[in-house]
Amino acid sequence: MHDPITHVKPRAEWALIDMGRPCVPGNVTARVIKHPVAGSASTSKVQRLGAEGCITMTTPQPLWKEPPPEKPADKRRRGFVILSFWLIVVLLGLPIWWQTTTIYRADLPLQEMLDWAEGRACRPVFPLRIAVQAPSLHDHEAQTLVRLTQHALDDLNDFAGHHLRLSLAKQSAPSADLDVVLTVRLLPGDATTAHLDPYEPVLHVTYPPNAIPSASASSSTLATYIASTLREAFAEEQATISYLLSANGSSPSSGEPRPLGQGLAPDVAESLAKRSTRALRYAPTYHLTFSLFTSGSTPSSWDIEKAIEDYMKPVLDVLSPIHNFTIDTQIQLYATPGVQNQVLTKEDLSSFINAAEWPLSPSIGGAPTINFVVFIGNQTIYIPSSSGSESVSSHSWLIPQWGAVYLLPLTSGTAHLPSHELKHPLLTFTSHLLTLTGTPHSGSLPLRLSSLSRIRSADLLLRASSTLGSLARLVVALPSISIPPSVADGVATTLSHLRHACYTLGMPEALYHARVAEAAAERAFFEKSMVGQLYFPDEHKVAVYLPLLGPVAVPLLMGAWNEILGWVRRRGVKGKVE
């Protein structure tokens, strides 16, 4: 009997050992024996000569079949599918994404905007025409006097941005030229005198008969006197414009930066600085609110409309070329002031207005509001003299950039306040209104108003130029900010009106162009759609796009990578075969 076959399993194979069956050396026999093996359907047996008998080795056969080789047509089809996805992404998806997400930036003339801001595009020069009327002089005498007076003016003028140009007025129409800011009317008299007309922009000058210079004279006492008077009449306007230019940081002659108030006396520069803090910022329209406050039940009515018509309307009419005014009135009974002392000190004035209880409305309709308050009471204002002399008492005070208050004492029981009782308050309010609008203090009222127009023109021109410079620096500093077409249109409008304002400085139309330029520059700088991009950083864009593009990009990249590797492998195999 043969020993039974011993099964040995080294690693994953079966070994069948037959110790009693003779084997022929060198004889190799192969036959298939059906033995169930885990993971195999059958085993194959190979007999070889061994030291102790025949050793039969079996090799397992897998249960599954290898997939058939991929056809070249299928490989090409898979490559075309992946390529089509990439073409859709590159040719269709990316252009749509770029078009819908690109921030629109309109082209702006940045260098020209910076030139205006730095004072290189415009030299603010105010050539003021002054007509000379000399009906009692011959033409050659009048021409000689005008020439000598012009030389004296040029010698006295130390500010390049303010020129007074004299011309002999025509006898036919001496005041028909609207470009003339002042008329000098020469009349014979006993002595040399000069005074401004309170109702017209006219300087009346009288001269003795022996004051007329000869044709060969190089100087004249009368010419020097007229030049000094003219320079004094325009000194405040010249100082104010010089202060505005220095505050803007450029010189009218060279455009180079200069210190604030350079060329002005320290007391003059300090006075102009205080005046600028009192005056309101320029606006085409101001809203005037007249309020009557009383601590009791009387008076309950007042003739404010008639008082405004009689005492304030003339000044509002002469201011109408520069500002428009809207008016409303109100009465408040049982109004308690913030300070109830009988004598008010300078420290009490700031807390007298009871803003928590008094219905003092802010700006109405977008226009700045100027408040004029009449308070019925017996309080007085005690102001100690700075020089140590007698103290000063008053009934009114000005609140910078807000309005004015007038303390009106009345007898008890007055139920109605007539218009003549409002004369002093209205005249005081008129003076305060001129201060709040920035009107110069010296000279006649017509000359002060014409100076105000030129000062406002310079102020608006400089502010519009400064706004353009700020906008240009903002655009350069933030490359991701959007610039809508409305901003480009506003900049174009500003530049166009700035050029017209620069060319017409000293003329009435300069104020209109400067006002339009300043308004257009403000609208362009504070464009809502542009300001919103300031709070949209790049980190936010990454946080939005990454969760959306990541799942789409990974399959596309992996498919393209596998195709490239397969193509490289096939190229290598083809090269070896060749």
C-alpha cells in the first residue's frame, strides 16, 4: 500500500508528495488533478525528481477573467470626451466668467487730474477791470493820469494773483460794461478826497485844480493817492484769496507748495482763519429758519413776514446772484433755555440753546439751514473787556456755522409782536447772515458782494481741483475698485467747467462754472457703486470661488493627467517596437 498523499501548503500553493511511487530521473510528467483549493477552480501537477521521492507542485488558477484589451477607437473616444470638456471650460466657461466678474474701470485722465490738484493746470489770476470817469479833464490829461495811476498800482501790488487794470471809460456809455468791478469817478473840488458810494460800485474822488499831472510827468500825487485808495478797497479780497491759495498748498505764480498764510501779516492770517471757521461752506441754496421762543404763553404771534420784507429782503435780493434762500418761521411757547441766569457770561452762550427740547430742525430739502432765534427774556450778555477797561453788554451773539440768537426784552403780557419791534433783531440777523456767508467786512455793500463772488469762485475752483486729486490718488491706490461710467462723465464735466472757470476768473460767470465743477467732482468722488468695492477684499473672492471650482476642477485635472500619462506610455512602447 502506498502512503497516502500528504498535502502541504507553502504560502498560497498546494504541494502533493507521493513517497512510495518510483520516479524516473529526468522524467517530467504533468497532469491535472481535480482538487478544490480556496480561490482556485483547479490545480496543475508537475512531477520532478527529488531526494526523497516525487514532488508534485500545483499552481492556483484565478476565478475571474482579465478584461479584454481596450480598442484604439475607445481610447480615442475617451480622449475626445476629455478634450471636449476642456474646450467648453476654456472657450465658453472662462470668457463668460471673466465677462461677468470683471470690475469695470473707466479710463480717467489721472495726470490731468493731479495737475489740477497740484496747481499746475491753472494759475488763479483775477484781472479786475476798473473804469475811470473824468468828465472835467481832457482826453490826454485823463490818459496821463490813468497811466501814472496804473504804474503806482503795479508798484504797490505784491500779490501776483490779483491785478487791477485801469481803463478810461467811454463818455457815451460809462457803466454799460458788466466786466467792470468798480468805477472811479473824478470830480474837481477843493481838496483830494475819496469815498465809496453805499449803493453802487463807484469810488468818488475829488481833486484840486493843481493836482492834474502834466503829460511829461513820471509821477503824480493824485495818481499815488488813487492807487493807495484802490489798493485799500481791495486789500481784504486780496488777502482772502491769498489765504485760500496758501491753504490749498500752491502758489499762483509757480504752483510750488508754500506755508499757510505766507505773505500775510500774522494778525491778518489769524483773522482770516477765524472768519473761515465762522462761515458756512458754500451752497447754492440756504434755508433760513426764524424762530420765536418765549418762556411763557406770550407773545403768541408776530409779524415776521412784514419784518423780513422791510429789513432783510433788500440784502437777500443783492445776494441772489450768489445764493438762493428759502424761509420758514415758527413759534415755541414755554421754551426753557439751557441756561436761566439773568446775566449770561461767555461760557453760558454755548449751552443756552436747549437742543433737546427746542424744535430746531436740521437741513431741509438738502440745503444747509441757518437758524435765527429770537428769545423773549430780560437776560443780558456780559463780556469783560480784554484790555481791562469797561465791560461790554450785548443782546445777541453769533454761533459759527449755525446761526444767531437775539435776546429781546418785552413787557409782560405782550400778546403780539409787531414788525417795528423786530427791526433791531432783523438788522442784527442781516449782519450775521453776511458773516455766515463769508462776505468781506470792509467796503461798501455792492463792492463786498462782488468780492464775495470772486472769493467763492476761487474757493470752489480750489475745492473741485482738490477733489479731483483725491479721486486720482484713490484710483491709483486701489486697483480693484470699480470706476463706473458716471464717474468718468463727472470727471469730464468737472475738467470742462474748471477750464472755463479758470479762464473767466474775476468775471460773474466764473462762479457758475466753479459751482458746477465742484458739484460734479463731489458726485464723482462719492459714487455709491464705487465706494462699495472698498469693502470687497481678495480674500473674500477666494472664499467664494474655492468651494465652487474645487469639485469641478479636480476631475478635469485628473482626467487630463491620466490621458497624458497614457499617451506618453504608448509613445514609449511604440518606440521600443520600432
